[in-house]
Amino acid sequence: MHAPSPMALLLIAIVVLVLFGRGKVSSLMGEVGKGITAFKRGVRDGADEVERTVDTATDRAAIRADRSADDLEAAAAKARAEADRIQAEADAARARRAAELRDVTPRDADRL
């Protein structure tokens, strides 16, 4: 189907104007303009709401990631402290063993 010619559009506009009158057509066009404005506002508000929702979800994810990172850092610090404690115990055990081995060797005073 093809688009109506400019002459056909003019004829339709004249018929509408005659049937409904200038005041009715003017108020109808005002209502159409208000409807378009309300539609644009609704689309913009919807986009803003979606953006706020995404920002909120992103912020929540960032907070969770920060908390997880803090938890991991705390666990790592605890593991380091435990490793240091175990290393100290191992060093003490080595020192005791070395001292015991030194005591086994004969002294000059013990010789016959």
C-alpha cells in the first residue's frame, strides 16, 4: 500500500475541520500533545528507575565483594599467625633436639 498524496491529506484535514470545528480539533491536538509529553516522561522515568535499580544492585555487589575481601584478609591473617606459631614450635623443638644431642657427646671431665 502506498502513502496518501499531499492533496488527499489536505482533503482529509478539511473534512475533519468541517465536521468537528476548529475548537474541537484544537483541543484534540492539545490532548494528543499532552499524551506524547506524558509518554516521553514515562519512558524517561522508567529508564531512570532501571538505572537506579542497576546502580543499587551494583552497590550491593560491591559491598558484598568488600566484605568478602575483608573476610579473606582476616582468614589470611589468622592463617599467617597460625603458621608463625607452628614455625616457632618447630624451631623450639629443633633447639631442644640439638641441645639433647650435644649433651650425649663425652666431656673431657668424663674421660678416664
